[in-house]
Amino acid sequence: MSARAPLRAGRDADADGFIALITACWAEYPGCVMDLDGENPELRALATYYAGKGGALWAAEQAGRVVGMVATKPLGDGAWELCRMYAAAETRGSGLAQTLIAAAEGHARSHGATAMKLWTDTRFDRAHRFYEKCGYLRDGPIRALDDVSHSIEFAYAKPFAGVVVKRLDAAGAASAERALAGVLLACNEADGAASFLPPLAEPAARAFWRRSASEVALGQRVLLVAWADGALAGTVMLDLAMPANQRHRGEVERLLVHPGLRRRGIARALMARVEQEAAAEGRRLLTLHTGAGGPAEPLCHAMDWREGGRIPGFALNADGTPRAAVIFYKEIAARTVAA
């Protein structure tokens, strides 16, 4: 099926096709069992079910057979849920999944959605990779359904509207590995950013973020990410693992904005939020270093960071020539956040 193949509205008459598609997808994972009448009776009239929830349902058909489906419904407070997204095995790689998710997200956006959420079984690792590629990250606790499949589900979410910055917990940081590796690779190719020499291999980029997620889990690091209109666009980190006599200080690291999404205020939003998070962690002094002449230098000056000095030849460019670093610092008012 072509990625450009139009979808149609799902109908109650598609029940047999929907049931067969979901059953086949579940059968790819051990222990996933379809209990139609006991746990999924709405599948017999799914269009009516989602219409009653104020949502919508789509189907993709090939040779008279349902090969894809997706639904969405409002949750309140600007959030919509992505539901019942399935694509037949033979359609994977054809662009159908992207077409399905675009239909659901587009409908939610047109009805005022500011965020999209979903639940996915912890066993559905292929789906997790796809959602992460589309800008979704783990968000919130898991849930157990107490069903015949003994399902445990991850929550995923992404914001839609404008530039949004969030602090990730350990689960969110782990799920961001692929997306942040893409940002790092793009920045490295554009301006040799983040202490790596171009060309940077994807496995090395992913390993870097995997280590960072471990440090988030240990409470040694704060990881912030930014979305721009639903696309994961940038990141910055705060190193909290200071020596015993410097626990009042934090080091700001890895301010990265995808080259294709710059000049939208993303870096400024990340830096403003990292100051807030540092204050919440009780840090009163922030430091950072950045390549002289790089995009972070004028931003730091604009945001009232003070220049502490320059170190000639601090790093090497890709061609081996030396590059100076600028050391910045900023004093902030620490604050305590109520539990």
C-alpha cells in the first residue's frame, strides 16, 4: 500500500476486519490473547463507540481486506488519545503507519488538541520504536490491566502546540534515546557540536544518550527536551554530580537544537527551563563552556550569563585546527519545591 493511499472512515460493518487485524497483530507477541466478548465488545461496533466518545475512526483497505486502523478520542484539558492503531505485517515499511498516525493527529489538532497520549503494551517493542520516531516519549507510570493477557502498558505522550519543554524521568530519558541521537547527529554534522568530531556514528550517539539516561535514573543529571509543534527539536542537560564542596553548583551541558528547527526560540526556552530546574535542585551557581563563535555564545550573553574567560585551543575542529572555548557562569536564586 502506498503511503499516499487515502484512508476512509471506519464503519461498524468493518468489525470482522478489525477483529482479524488486531488478533493477527497480537499473535506476534507471546501471551497476547483476544477475549472479544469479555474484554473488547466495542470491537463489534467500533465506529459507534468512538463517535459516542466524540472521537473518530479510520480504516485502510487492500483488496477488500482491512490492513490498517486507527482511532482517536478527546481526554480533556486539550489532550487526545491515540487508540487502536494497527497495521498488517505485510504493509510495514510501506508508509501506511505514518499515514494512519497522521490522520489521527491531524483530526485531533483540528479539534484543538495541544497534546497526544497513548497506551501501548510493554511487549509491543516494534510499536515503541515507531512512536518514539514520531516524537512520542514515555510519560508517567505503567498500568496493569488485569486482563487475560496479563497486559502491562507504557504511557507515551507528546505536546503539539508551539515550543514545549519538559523534564524527563528515567523512563522518558530511555525512550528518548533514538530521537536525541538524531538531534545529536544533525548538530554534529552541522557544526561539530557536543564534544564529538564529525562524522559521528549512530551507535556512538545512541550510546551517549543511553549513558545519560542511566545518570538521570541515578539522580546525577537533569535531562530536558523541547518539542516544536510536535517534533522533538532540542535538548539540554544539567550535571548535578558535583564534588562534595560544590553541591551548590550545576554544570549546563549539551545544549542542542536540530539545525532544521532553529531560530524559533527553542534554545532560549531550554536555557530558561534549565535555570528553573537548577533552582529547584537547590543549585545557586551555574557554569557552562561552549565553543567560541558558536551559536550558544550570543545566547548566553543575551540571557545575562557572565563570561568568565576564554581558553585557547580547548577543543579541535574536524580538520584538526584548535578552537577556543568560552566559560560562562550565572548566579541564580535556589528554591525548594514542595513535594
